[in-house]
Amino acid sequence: MNPSFLPSLPFHLSYPLLFGVLLVAGMLGGELARVLRLPRIIGYVVVGFAFGPLATAMGLGSLLDEARIFVDLALGLVLFDLGRRMDVKWMRRDWTLAVSGIAESGLTFLVVFYTLLAFDFRALHAGIAAAIAMTTSPAVILLIVHDNRAEGQVTERALNMAALNGLLASIIVTILLGSSHLDARMDVEMAILHPLYLLIGSLILGGAMAWFARVVARAVEKDREVHFSLIAGLVVAAVGIATLLKLPVILALLAFGFSSRNDERGYDLLNVNLAPVGRLLYIVLFVITGASLPLPMLAAGGVAAIAYVAGRAAGKFLGVMLLAPVSGLRLKQSVGLGLCLMPMSSLALLLQHDIARVYPAYAAAMSGVVVGAIIVMEIAGPIAVHFGLKLSGESMPDPEERMESPHAA
């Protein structure tokens, strides 16, 4: 007989233990990747690839479902930070920034959409998958920018355009969700009201959180540590409220960050650095993303998944290069910017996962293609950003590289 004071068997993996295991394993994978002169993110993702089958063997099922709270919190911080970086004043001064973002988003949608139609996928399914293709992983860009200590025109344009990509993709997916309701023989009211609720509700929630943040900021000390606690707490709360109200975390947090930055009273909130807490959650985010990507899906996606990746890359590069002559960017900078827009990771996976849950017909038709493409870009995307920043001349040399260089002072 087992004494009452001893733990009961079998053991259950608690969330704190799961978080700790994923964090330490991901950190070790990232350091190994750094030793191999690869972006740390690749190490996080490879650890996830290895952890996926182990999680299934432990009876965890879908790790994305089991640890969804970690994913939402990490993406919440990423999206808030990204929304806060969207500089409307810059877009007004330099119209090419917004037009480039809209152009590459729109061309990506069109190229991927017609590519999938050529593979005989239904128009609605192809449209949803093409909208997902518009996204650029903000977490990948932010982490590699931080690790490379990159700054400059290409870096800031890439971050602003990634935010625009996420916003446009979320809006189009929300609109197409209404068509999916009609396709599933639901009533017209559901097809109209549900997307409206998701879109308007997210914007109201984001704006309300930004208003509340400014009210509290005016009442507390103008201290970076105090404002860091305020912003981190409200981001977590916004994730919780969005989940409670069944609103998309992506739109709500982008709206929160955007409203915090682009307001005449924006000086109320200090511009604090969320990297210390963000780094921990980002590592876990990429490990979970890797673990949630079943590698056999790459074979299931087949030629269509490769065509999806190629069409997406063509749309983004074409959109950037079309505006290059009037945007003031040199050729190397334009190519570097195109490379920085390649990552397709957790944001795309989360959109795919959430759509598949409410629209099973789409999941049955498109999961292999979209998830297969995400698997390819989990490895290729971070490498593309790394080289894009180097090509544009905005990456600071690694200290070890400077020491080894024959031209080092």
C-alpha cells in the first residue's frame, strides 16, 4: 500500500516542470547551434523536433494544446512589441514603407493562391492558406535582430512590415472564416457576425488595454522597472481576456501594442525593454513549435508544399524589389530585406491550428501543405534573416569573429 504522504503513481507532468524542461533543453540546443555558427533559433527548433515524438510517447498528445498558455504568452509579448514598433509617423513621411508592406503581402497572397489552384485545391481552402502565407514570423526577426545586435533601415523596415503582414493576414483570415461557415452549411448570421465579432472585438480590446495602461502609467512613478511590470502584467492579462472572450490573441495584442505607440499621449508609457522575460518565453515558444510539427507532414505536403514555399518567397521578393527604386534602398539592402521577410513559424502555425479546429474540411485538405511549408521555413527562415542582416550591413560582428579577423585592431 502506498503511504498517503508519498506522491501517487503514475506521475503527471505539471506545467512548471514542462516549462522548465522545455526551457533548459531549448537553451542547450541554442548554445550548440551557436557553437556551430548557426542562429540559436535553429537549436531551439531542432530540440522541438526531437521532443515531439517523446511527448507523444508520454501521452501528452498535441504539445501545442497541452502548453498553449506558454505559446499565447510568448506570442502576446512578441505581438505587443511588434505593434508598438509600427511607426505611423514614419509611414506618413515615407509612403514606400507601407506600400511595400501591402505590395509584398498582396503579391504573396496572389502567387500562393494561384499556385494552390494549379494543384486543384478549392478556392476557399487556397485563399485561407494564401492568407497564412502572408505572415512573417516576428519572433524569429526579433530574436535574430537581438542576437546580431542589428540596427538600421532594413531592420526597422523588416519589423514594421512583419507587423503589417500579421495584421493583414489576420484580417483576411477572419473575413474568410465567414465563408467557411457558409461552406459548412451554417446560417448567414453566423457567417457575418462571427468574423465581425472577432475583428471588432479584438480592436476594442487592444484599444481598451492601451487606454488603461496610459491611465495607470500617469498614476504611478515614471520608472522603467515600474512600467516594465505594468506592461508585462497587462500583456499577460490581455492574453487571458482574449482567450476568455474567444478573440484572436494575434489581433488583440497587435492592436494593444499599436495603440500604445501611435497615440498623442504615448509618452505616458515608457519604452521599456521586454527582452529579459521575453527571451525565456521565446525559447519555449520555438521548442513547442518544433515539437508541434510532425516531420512526416513534410512528405505528406509533397511537391505542393515546396511550391507553396517558392510562391511565398517569390511574392515577398517581388513586392520588395518593385518598390526598391523609389524606397531609397540599395540593391543589397533590398535583397537583405526580402530575406528578412522569409521566416514562417509560430504565428503561421497558430493560425493554421486555430482555423483547422473550427473548419475541419480545410484541415483535411491543406494541413499537409501548410505544415510541410512551415517545417521547411523553421530551418530556412532563421538562416535567411541571419544572412539578410549581414548582407545589408546591419549586423554587428560576433565578438569571436572580430577576434579571429586578420583586420581586427
